[in-house]
Amino acid sequence: MKRFFELGEICISVPTVSYDMSVGELKHVFSELKIYEYLTVLKGGKPIGVVFRSDVERISREDLTAGELNRIAVKIRDFNLEREGLIGIIELLPVIREPIIVTDRRGKYVGLITYDVLLHYITKYREYVIPLVQQIRESLGKEVFLYVFGIKNLKGFRERFGYEKTKGLLKILREDVQEVFGGDIEEVEESEEVWVLSRKPPEKESVKELFEEFFKEYSLLFGDFPDVSLYGMSVNLKFIESQEQLFKKIKELRERAKKIQGYIFVVHGLQPKLILYDPRKRKLLKNIKERILRDFSKIVEEVVSSPQDIWEFVLYDMFKKYPYFELFYIISSSGLQISNNVVNPNVDYFIAQGKKGTDRSDRAYFRETLEKGEYISDIYLSRATDDFCITVAKRFEYNGKVYILAGDINFREIHRLIKESMSATNLG
């Protein structure tokens, strides 16, 4: 349950003195008010700053006034805020932690807010006493999700717009993340990222909502230069045994995400997957998926029109027409793989060899293809290549029996197809 504060409720009622009060008079006031180390200075009935006992006591000149000894203080109007907002208020305090003046809407003096008072209300609630790192440590092995969000090309943005606007951009990201995911949030200065600890599992729609909101705000404020986008990840702490393992995994996922263009979110778990968002290429991506399904239907037609004992040879020949596929395999209606993995001979990276007899009946793509006839996956981390890919599958019949042809496409090939489509569009 959220706790709200009126600043007027928690500020200190420090007595006031007039701007033109003399040093001699001030000494008498401080002598009478023994518990106060400073007083609020008013000019024309409005607070302008604070005069300190220590400043008055060391002054020998009697001709000076409170206004001349006054230290200008930050002023804020009384308002209603959540307890999270108190942290923002504490950042207004100068390094020497002098008090902040609180006024009402008409500028009338209400009281002072001090560092110690703010710290009291912030740390009164346990969740603000425990650092996020400690909360993460206590959550290891539990169904709790750590979200990490960062901004690609932040260096280029800083060079173009400067340090202050970079801080502002990170603040926009933090506010968007807080609104979409909630939970305990912290801005990690070292990596310039926003980290959130939450029991809310990652959902594609929530991630895309965040990406879309940030894209709109960024475009409105800064246009298209430099090319800035978000990367993010969620790590299910249920599968993490130590903080060392966690930080190693975050580094690995961060490096993977930064290599891919556009807005990228990596979901870590038993089967890591990728959520891709690029507002400039959404229609293009849809067209690419439609092309893949059309091409895959033609491959299935070639298989169905050939004798079963040469299916693997037929699939091997398909790489000449459709070189963007990295492998094919065929599954029976019971979910058993009845062919070896047929691997594209032109790939220059390792692909694990899947064999006949592998049970794939528990895979989501098998069940959905069997039910709906065809399937194209979200982007995920392939066990065969340890790289991001998509899987496409299609059901077909041969001699009265049902089979499924499945194929994988490396994500690098998706980018190549996008570039080809963009070039063709520009030429047209």
C-alpha cells in the first residue's frame, strides 16, 4: 500500500526573524531559544533563507542585520507526494545539507525540511533500508525477476546533447520502467542502467509497452539523432545460485543484446528468448515473416512430392534456393524426430547435431503446429547454436500419416533479409 505525505506535515516549525533584525537582537533571540541552531529569515512576510547561530556568535559588528547574515535556501511549495518522492527531495539538499524552506501555494512560510528529517521518513520503511543488492541476494533461488534496462549508443547521445540531458534521458527511462514494472528500482551509475526487482514475470506486451512509450518520448524530445534504442533483460533468480553467477549472466546477456539492432529484450530462463521491437521496421518484419512462411510451404511441397527415403537429400538441396535457413528436421505425429538435423553447409558457426529418435513432443512449436497447421516462433536462444534464432514449422501428410517439418533461421539472417527488403523498397 502506498504512503503519501504532505511536506507541511513532516517539516520542522523553526521560528522566524525579520530581515532587518540587528546582530544584537539576533544574539538575544538565540539566547532565549536555546534549542535552535538556526532561524528562518522573512522579508516582506516571505521566507528567503536561514540565519545560523554560529554565524551570529562569531560576528562582532553590531551594524549588520539578519538579511546580511542570511544564507539563501532552496524553497519548495507544499505538496502531496509518495514516499518514493522523498528521495527526490533529498537530492535537492546542498552538499553541506542545509535545510529547505517549505511554503504554501501563496508563498507563506510553513517550515523547514532537513536532511535528517527526510532520512527518518525514508528509512522508516524497511524496503528503503535494505539496498537492492541485498534484496537480490536474499531472492536467489526464488521465483523473483531481476529486470535490467539500458540505452544503446548512450555515449553518442552524451557527445551530442551533453551530460545533463543524458541524466534526463536516464530519468525518463527510470520513470517508464517504474510505471510498467513497479517493484524495487535503482539506477546503477556504474553501468548507467535501471535495475528492478519484481515478482511480476516478464510479458511481451509489458516490454513492448515500455519500448513504445520510451520511443515516443525520445522521438518527441530528440528526434532521430543519434540512433538511440533500449536493451533490456529479465533474469529469473530461481535458476541463479550466486551473485557471481548472476553478474556473469547479466554481462553475457548485455553483450548479446547490444550486438542486435533496434529495441531488444532478452528473457532468461530454461529457454532464453528474445523480444524484438523496432517501430521503424514493424511492417517490414511482418512482411519478412510472411515471406518465410511462403518459402517454407514450397519446401514442404518438395518434401511431399518426393519418396520418404530421400527426404533428407531433398532438404539438403533446399539450401540452394533458401540459403537463409540454417537447418531442417522432420518430426512424426508422436513428436519423435524421424530425420537427422539437415544442416546448411555454408554456415560458419557450430550447430549441435540433432539425431533421429529425439523426443520433441514437449516443445510448444510441436503442439501448436499439430493443432493449427503452421507455426513461427518468437526469437529465442537456440540450444543447437547458442545464438538467437526463430523456428518455423508446418504440418503435412504423406501416405496417410501426419508429419511436421521444422526449420531454424539464425537471427543474423533475419537482419540480412530486412536489409534486402529495404534495398528493394528504395530501388522501387
